[in-house]
Amino acid sequence: MTRTKKGKCLNCSQEIDIRAIRCRSCAHKGFTHSEATKLKISQDRIRAIKISNSLKGKPSGMLGKKGIFKHTKETKKRQSEFMKEWYRNNPHPKGFLGKQRTKEYLETRSRLFSGERNPNWQGGKNFEPYTKEFNNKFKRAIRKRDNHICLKCGKHQEKEKRVLTIHHINYDKKLSIPQNCCAVCNKCNGEVNFNRKHWIKFFQSLLADKYGYKYEETKIVLEVKNESQYPAN
């Protein structure tokens, strides 16, 4: 291995690569472009702005899913066949495609991330029992009120192929009232367990707009009425 020859900076005499004239710090002190270079930079910028303006409103060739240009069925089929062939001959970058984790691995992972060691640990709230008000009649009423649609992603219960889950908006299992419950799909029910403050405000604002419920600083404001709080099944 050959060592790079060293020279000295013209300004501070610091040891530098022999191919350079000044060190980096000295090279940028008081440095100014020549008039020819300034003109060239200006022309390049003007040219770039013109190109950008000419392309505004026109679809990019990379737009496939939601753009104007869409792949044909034949193109999609060719892409699918190509990727299948590629993955058959090359290892998947994630390493676990088509593989099954061992029982020992799953048990170890469960042990390491269970209880207080889990970053989403909430003090054992999941083990708290539901109240008697949280029964099948109440759940059916909430699903009917929300038209059997997940309030987070908009998926209908028919596409879910299972009944929607009833989610407690403020994560308090003991507060099973219409103002604190909504219907969500199984996937969204898992997602809303993270960033809880955001999802509390999200669902409360939705229910306030849809049903006129009132909330103050994420706390429920109840209005006493003679009729039932939630629609009959």
C-alpha cells in the first residue's frame, strides 16, 4: 500500500495532500467565484427553473398507483413473474421470507418483551376486567351506530370477515359508554395502542363531529337525558 505524498497549505502551512493547494479551512476563507463561474451558475439555475415549471401539472413516469399512468395487466404480470424468479434465485434481504421462527426463539422474545420490559407497558391495564355494562348488547349497539365501519381506516365489517372490535377511546375499561367507545377493525385496534394521546384526540374529534358528543381537554362532558344513551339493537 503506497502512502499519499504530503504537501503544505499556502496560507497556514498545514500538512495536506500534495495534489491540493490549500487546506479546507483556508480554501473557504474569502473564496469568491469568478464572474464567468457566477454567470454559468445563474444560467444553470434559470434552466432548472424553466424545466421545473414546464413539468408542473404533468404526471411523472414513476406514478403507478394513483397517477394518471397505470400499468397494464400484462405489465403487472411480467413484473410479478420477474420478482418471483428473482427471489427464487436470490436470498430475501429480510432473511425471514418463507422461514418459520423456532419455538425457542418465540419463547425467548416473549420473555424479553413481556410485562414491564415492554416499551408499551401501561401498568397492567390489559389485565383489568371489563364492567358488566360492556356486554354483547352494548357492543352491537356501538357497531350499529358506526354503521359497521372502522372509524380509523373506513373498512367495512364485511371486508374484515369478522365483527369489529369495540375500542375504549381513553383506554379505561371501566368507562363503557357510547362517548368513550367506537368500532375499529382488528388491525387498527392494535395500531392505536401506540401514541395514545394522539388517538384519544383523533377519535374524540370524530365522535364529536358525527354524533355531537362533547369533550373538554379529552374529558367527556355528559348530558343527562331520559332516553337511552345508545341506540337499541
